[in-house]
Amino acid sequence: MVTWVAVGGVVVGTMAMVCVMSVLNGFEKIIESSLTAFDPDIKISANEGTWIDRHDSVLVELRKELKNTTLWCPVVEQDGILALEKKQIPVKVKGVGANYGDVTDIDKILYSGNADFLSNYSEERVGLLGYTLAEKLYVSGNEYVELSLYVPKNRKVNISRPDASFAKKDIIRGGEFFSGHEEYDENYVILPLDMVVDAYQFDEEKVNSYEIKVVDGKKGEDSDEIDKEEVEEILKKRLAGRYKVQNRFEQQEDVYRMGMVEKWSTFMILSFIILIATFNIVSSLSMILIEKKEDMTLFRNLGAKGGMVRRIFTLQGCLITFFGTISGIFLGVVVVLLQEKFGFLKIGSELNFGTYPVELKALDIVVIFFVVMLLGVLSARFATRIKYR
């Protein structure tokens, strides 16, 4: 009975590890996909200052060279104030080229409205707001609400007349996006590039950055296919020292690192729980050792050494751990697959998903197996060592 309790503890602990790690993987995948929808494959920005000359000879040459493989979207990003009646909120104004929807997957995270950034569409001055920002302005879900965008006329603010330092532009709420990333959903309003350039009175020949999407294709008619890593390598090599070239991970390095820290911190906590569960193995082996005391005396009288007897009971502890680990992994995988198929555990959110997202990773299963086995073996050795000191 004690042995089955030990096995049950390992089974439950291992199954919990598989399920929890799969849920964390699911959330990580959703966050990654939402950031992927907002962030480009590659982003080019200035190393010094904030502006990039659109006619820079190096960039023009690269665009021609990578024409069949990449899409380039010019971006201007500035601060502003979005207002509705007496409600005013500081925002990040992102002006994007007409092909922004092709360079990113912004359509996948639209909560309402559309994502049309064509130049002729800017006559209606339609803006795409972050979901949380729209809620703060009480315009979430409302069609074509007129908002006011205040932009600085120059870098200096008149203290006596601060209102005179801003120009007012009327825009219409054309839709909302929900990325699941607080920085974007609370602060960003996306507008057509020419509208932002006109509002801020910027030089239309300069931008803050280029957002690039790598598409399936070839670098040239007679050359081999080229992938994201190769494009990134070419850009970093040719633009080194002049421009900053960032892939998706580098654009959101803090977010990805925090996700990994959270995942493996949770894994360490669960490992500690497994360690406690494996103490049942110590109890089980202790009870068996007490029951088999006479048999062990007989073995020693027949010439068996203490180390041999210890190995026998250590092997039994390893078998308990192995059976519990395999059973726990199997049950955990079954639960995860059922959740993935039927979604019986609900979150209650109506935004992007209503069930707990899950994703199985082979590496996680392998790590869980070896960690639980290691803890079980150590517990078994500890239990047998106690009796033979």
C-alpha cells in the first residue's frame, strides 16, 4: 500500500508538471503570435539620431538587391495626445506605409474595424487604436467616433500658453487591435504615414525606421533561395555601424527573456514539489527494509555484502520512480491533448481565446523525465543509505 502511495505521488506530480508547462507554452505561443502580428521580421532604425534618409544609397541598393525576397514599410513614430471631449491621453503615434498590412499580420489581431493604410484613405483620417486605449477613451466597439489628435508644433513648449504649442488634427476611430501586450494596447494609435507626416510637418523624405518582412522568393533570377537568417545577416553586415538591425527577438528581448524566466522558475517550483513527493519513496523503502530485515540478515549470512543489498532496494526505488514518471507523463499528455481538442477548461476571456491554451514540447517532456528520475534515484539512495550506516 505504501509503495502505491509513493507511485501515486510521483504520477500526480509528473502529470502536473506536464500540464503546467504545456499551459505556459500555450500562453507563450499566443504572446509570440500577437507580437509577431505587430512586430516585423526585421526592423532597421538609426544608430545615431532618430531619422533615416529614404534615399540613402546603401538602403536603396539593398532594396534592389533583396527586391524578390523582402517587403519594406516606412514608419514614423512620435508622441502625441489623443482626446475625446475632456478626456486626454498621451499616446504613441505610429505612421505606417500603405503596405503595413502585408509586412505585419495586423489583421490577425484586429478586435474591430479594418487596417487600411492607403494614402487616399487618409482623407477620412482613420486611426487604428489599441484595445485598452480605446476603452480608456470609452470608444471601444463604437463605429467611426471622431477623436482629436494633438501634436507638438515644435520642440519648445510655451509655458504661458501650452495649448499654443500643439496643433490639432481630427481623426476617426476606424478600429481596434488587441495584441495582448500592454505597451501596444494601452499606448498606440496607428495612422497612414502621409497623414502623420502632414500633421507633424516632417520631411517626407525621412522616416524613423523601416519594417521588413522576408517573403518566399529568390535573391536573384539565377541565385538560390534566401531565408530570414540570411537576410538578417546581409543587412547586419552591410549596415553595421550606420543602422541598427533587429530581428523579432531583439525587438522584444525583455519580453521573451521574462517569459523564459517565468517558465523555468515555475519548473523549479514544481521540481521542488516533486522532490517532496519522492519522499514517499523514502517512506516506502523504509517500510520494506523493516519488513525484510530477516531476509537481509539471511542474505548477509550467505555472503551478500551490504552494498549488494542496498543496490537491490535502490533498484526498487528506481522502478517505483520510473513507473510513476512514465504514467504521469502519459496522463499529462492525454490531459493536454484533450484540452487542445475540446477546450474543457475555460478562461472566460472573450478577446482572443476562451480556453486555456496548451502546447506540448518534446524538450519539456525529456527534461521532466530526467529531472523526476534524478530526484527519485537520489531519494532511493538516501533511503537505503540510512539503514546501513
